Amino acid sequence: MTAVIETRGLTKTYGSVHALDGLDLTIPRGGVYGVLGPNGAGKSTLFRILLGLIRPTAGSAMIMGGPLGDVRHMRQTGSMIETPRFPPYLTARQVLKWLALEHGIAGATDIPYWLERVGLSEAADRRVRGFSVGMMQRLGVAASLMSRPDLVILDEPTSGMDPPGIQEMRALIRSLATDDGVTVVLASHQLLEVQRVCDRVAILNKGKLVREGLVSELTSVGERLQFSLAQKDKALEVLGAAGSVHGELVLADIKRGEAPALLRALIEKGVDITEARWVGTDLESIFFTETGSVQTLEADHAR
């Protein structure tokens, strides 16, 4: 597994506060990687250290195969940290031209293409002072991508977006990984979106790594077969101790290899099955278990 980011014992302290506390983390090349945690878990601190915006107190980190601050490797990295800010008198198109000049890529980037890809073509010549938070996020994502980096780090990329905007951003992020071969590392409090878009996740709490792995593997723990059916009593007779009723649904606590025989038995019993699908633990439940931060996350959503 080739790593695009690797930290060992990474620590950042502010007085007696440990924003990062001996963090060991390896982020592989390719796909979409989510970094999760409640406020104060160390997500933004980690990103700022990786991008050379602040220095660690102790430990080490590598990004794109090179040490922190190495210009050659940093040129392969794009980023958007928190809500971006741009000169309010510039249009979206002018913002990207200005940034392209600053990065020395004015002749090599296709600004109309990136405006279209983030859904800002119609607003390209509007001054950004009138942009919503969601539109500023889109522009920030375009700015992070126009140098065509191999790695992009996005902090809350869907903040302030409406549901259609969130869906469009999810599609863009997946497309970057699948079609463009970009490794996307993102932080988000929108756990359902993370579960839909990410291949792997790391959960941080109080500056430490508390859980890491493939989303598919993490959410398959406690997997059960869920049925929508009419004859619950008959179904429970077949299921025995493995069956339970949850509202209008029946759940079977069985292994995947036992499913074909169970389905045959239910049909032979005269049970009409409308739907059968496997359900596991969702990422939200794992997050709450590992961080104990239900109230913190609900407060973030409320804002």
C-alpha cells in the first residue's frame, strides 16, 4: 500500500492542550479518505500541519512521499481549509485567474472547465461578495483543483450547501477519485455523506486515532438481513431466536451463507417477501460509540 500521507507520533500542543497527541496515521494513495471527529478532535490541526501552515510540536509526517514543506511535493497537493475567503470585488473567473497567476500556472489551467465542473459557470462573472457560503465552497474547491494535483485535502467541502449541491459535490468528489485518479482526503460532520462517498475513514478523538478502516468493513459489523413482509408471525416461526421485529420490519441475525436456505424456507412457509436486504452498523453509530459526542455533533448540525 503506497501512502500519500503518513504520520508518526505527530503532536501539536497549545499550552496544556493537546490538539494532536502522538497521532499515527497512514492514508493510502487512491480513493476518497474521510477524517472524522468532533470539534477539537484535531482534524484541522492535522491538515494545517500537512500543508505547512503550522509546525508540529513533536513527531513526523510525510506527504506525497516527501517531508513537510518540500516544495516539489507540495505542488502535487491542492487544498481548501475551512470556508475560503476571496477579494469581494473580484468575479469567480477573476479569482481563479488571480490564483493561477500566483501559482505560475496561468497558461496551463482551463478556468472555464473548472468553473463548470463545480457548477459555477452561470455565476462565473458575478462578484463573489454576493456569493452564498455554498457558492464560496464551490469556488474554493475549483481553486484547489485547477493545478490538477495528485492529492487534494478538503475541509468541510459541502458546508452551507443545499441538498442538490451536496449531491453534486459528492458526485464531483467520486469522479475525481474514479476518473481523474486524484486521492481525496476530506473532513466532514455530515456522516451520511461520508458513508456514501468515502472508501476509508479515520475517526479522531482528543488528538488520537480511535478507529480506522474501510467503510464497507466498519459498517458490516453486526450485519443482519432485513425483510419487508406481510406475514410477520409466520416469518418469526421460521426464524426462531434469530428473528426480531422492528416496527414494520423483520430482522434476521444470520450469516450471509445462511440466507439462501432461509429465503427458501420463508417462501415454502407462504411468506410474501416484498424486500430483503443486508443492513449493518451505520457510520454515525460507530462515530458516537468511539467519540461519545452525540451532543457536540447535534450542535454542529444545528448551526
